Amino acid sequence: SSGINAEYGGTLKSFLTAALLLTLVSCNQPPIRGAAEEIEVENLTDLLYSSMQSIVSLNELVTQLTQRVAELTISFADTKTSVKMAREDIEDLKIKVSANLSERIDDLKDSLQDTKVEILQNTAQKIEKLKNKAEEMKTDIELTKDKLEDLKKEREVDIVSGEEGVGNKSCAKVCAGTTGRNTTNWKDFSTDGVYTDVDISKCGFVKIPTITTALEGLNPGYHWRSTGPAAIYTATTHYFRIYIRNTYWNPQGGQAASTGWNVEWIAAGFTC
């Protein structure tokens, strides 16, 4: 490469020398004679050669700069194109995202609308079922009322009079019981009689009831020969007393209890 440049430099230098001589001749300059004149021509040739080399170097530098500018221009154009394409891609992405978002929103609206309709339908069905159930319950209540009325009629107690007058008819009550064969507390009275107090407090009467009694016992108790089983004394809302006399078989001294004498009773009265 250096040999080629040297050869090229020598040729260029010879060319420049010839060109300089031609220039001088064309300008009607007298021929250069002597060593001093030749040295001067040589110097001018060297100067011209150096100038030409500088021009060539500048041309190369300009060429390189031109190429660099061209490359930068191309790179800038590519970058601009890439930016444009990126903008287009972003715009497309925005459009797609917007379309997808709009579609999703529409789907969500439709889903919410369907859910709303379904909820309303289910609620309406439940309300209708509740209405039907309420109607059935109403019917059952009416039937229960009718049955209660029938039961009231079947169990109706009509008390037309009492020791303390008539109370509220809806509070009329029949209550029954016994003093018990083994639990009746018989007490001796006179020479051939006994008595006992009968508790009726659990009946809840608020007025003295009408009481019916009978004497019950084991065999042989001879209670059929007794007098006084239906005689009620000192009746209240809580208890009454009964006296029994038997002249055929003396019930005193525990005899009445040993044969299971007891008072069975029925009381009808008012609880309010």
C-alpha cells in the first residue's frame, strides 16, 4: 500500500512539475535556467504537491463526513420509521384494548342484566310461594278455628246457677277426683260416724262450685248401709267436708280406712 502511494506521489509530482512548466510557458515566461531557477521550480512543485495532497485529504475527509451524514440520515430515517411504526402499533393496541374493554363492559352489562332478571324472577317465585303458603296457613287457621269451635260445642258446660251466682260461660269447668282408698284421712265423729275434708283447690274455681259425691270402698265395707255420702258441708272454692254414719257396721277406730272408704266427687263451677 505504501509503495503504491509513493509511486502515485512520484507520478503526481512529475505531473505537477510539467503542469507548472506549461503554465509558465503559456504566460510567456522565459525559460528557467540555472540551478537556482530549478530549485525554485522544485520548491513550487513541492508546495503545489503539498497543497494537492491537502486538498485530497480534505476531499477524503469530506467524503467520509458525507458518508457518515448519509449513514446518520439513513439511521434517523430508520428511527423515524420505527417510531412511526411504534406509534401505529400503540394506536392499534389502543383500538384493540378499547374494543375489548367495550366488549367486556357490554358482556358485563348483559350478565348483570341477566342476573338482575334471574334474581327478580326467583324473588317473584319465592314471594308467590310465600303467598301460597300464607293462604294455606290462613286456611289451616280457619279450619283450626272451626275445629276449636266444634270442640267447644262438644265440651260445652252449661252452669245455670251456683252458690255465688253464674260466672263467665266461657270459664265454666267440670272437675272430678277422689280422696283415694289408701289416702283418705278419716276422723271419728260422735259414736258411730266419721268425716273427712276433701281438697278441690287444684280445680282453680273462683266461685263455690256445685258438688256431687259418692262413697266408694272395698268388700266387705258395708258402705252401702251408710248415710250421709251425699251431704256436703262447708263447701268453698278449695275444699268441702263430708260426714258418714253407719249403725250396722261402725267405721270408727280405723275401720273406714281398712276397707278403703274414699270420697269420689264431681264439681262444676267457674274459673274466671
